Amino acid sequence: MAKKVKDPNKVSRTRQILQSYQMTKKSDPKIGLILLGVFLLAAAGGWAAIYLLLGSDGYLFPTIFAILVGTLAVLIIFGRRAQAAALASIEGQPGAAAAALGMLRRGWKTDPAIGFTKQQDVVHRLVGPPGIVLIGEGNPNRLKPLLLAERRKHERVVAETPIHEVYVGDGPGEVPLRKLVRYVSKLGRNLKPAQMTDVLARLKALDANRSNVPLPKGPVPTSMKGARGNMRGR
């Protein structure tokens, strides 16, 4: 029987968590103490709840339940803090919004840098349940005509599909990077899977006429993948 060869490029789940923890600790030095406190509080609450339900019949089941509850609470809190740390580490860099959108669950299609300026202002496109979301990051004054031009291009091929515009930033009317995923997830559900397939096919024809210029390079950390997995609980 042939021996299965391990892919040297595949990062183990344990290593992903370790990388995410190390990255989170840089911006959140007390993460270890926080997670320990979360585990103890959640475990104590779980143990007390089961013990009160079962009475004095034993300590084994309450203890096992307490460990499970404590571990689950740690994973949830760590996932949220790891995500926040990952986004903080790339905020303000070209392509940061595209990296953040990679944290969305299945059912979304992200196309980075479909429009851009020489000053590295970029427009990303997100297709999902809300329809088409055009996401701009950079200088708002330069992004407005860029987003308007992209909207007109898209309206010509998918006129019946809702098109949303989002500016990423901390100014008035802008969405902070750390809130971007949550914001687009709440834009509504206007497209069914079959409709989304049709929209993507039309957009493919639109993109075929674009110049093949890569996304402006920026030091986007690879550990975003680990943070995304932790957020999803996988």
C-alpha cells in the first residue's frame, strides 16, 4: 500500500492556531490571561449548572461538561480577538478590504481590485445574497468617480441586480475595516443561488474586457487564514 505523502505546503490546524495566537498576542498582550479567565468562569458556570440539575449523584459528568463549556467559550472569544488583531495588522494597507472579505462564509464571490487609480485607490467587487457590493478603499474624493464608473459598467450588464456602494474607512459615511464583514452580511438577501450564478456569468463577460493588472501589493499577513478558521469554529 502506497504511503501517503504529506503536503509540505499544508499548514496543520494546530500550527494555524499557534500562529494566530502569536499574532494576537502582539496587539493584545493580555490574551493569555483573558482566555484563562474565560475558561474558568465558563467552566465554573457549566459545572454548577449540571451539578444543581443532577444533585450529588456524582462529579464526573459535571466536570466533563465544565471542560467542554470552558473550551467552547475560549474558542469563541479567541476567534473574535484573533480576527480583530488580524484586521488591525493590515488596516490602511492596499488590499486590506479584500483580505477582510475573505473571512465571509460560503456563498460569496470576491473579486479584488476591479478598478483602481495610480494612487492605489481600489474598488473591490463582492457578489452574494445582497446582490453586487462595490467596495472602495482609499481617498474618498478619488473613489467617488471610480465607483460611479464601475456602477455604470455593471448596470449595463446586470441592470436588474441591486448594486450597493461601500466606502471603507473611519470617516463620515464610511465603514471601518473591522466592521466590514458584518456590515455587508446585513445588506439583505436579494439574490437566490440560481440568480447569483447568472449574475456571475454576466460579470465574467464584463471582466474579460478589463486590463489584467494585479492588486496593489501590500504586506497582508498569511495568518489571516488561521484567524478566519478560528472565527468559523473550524
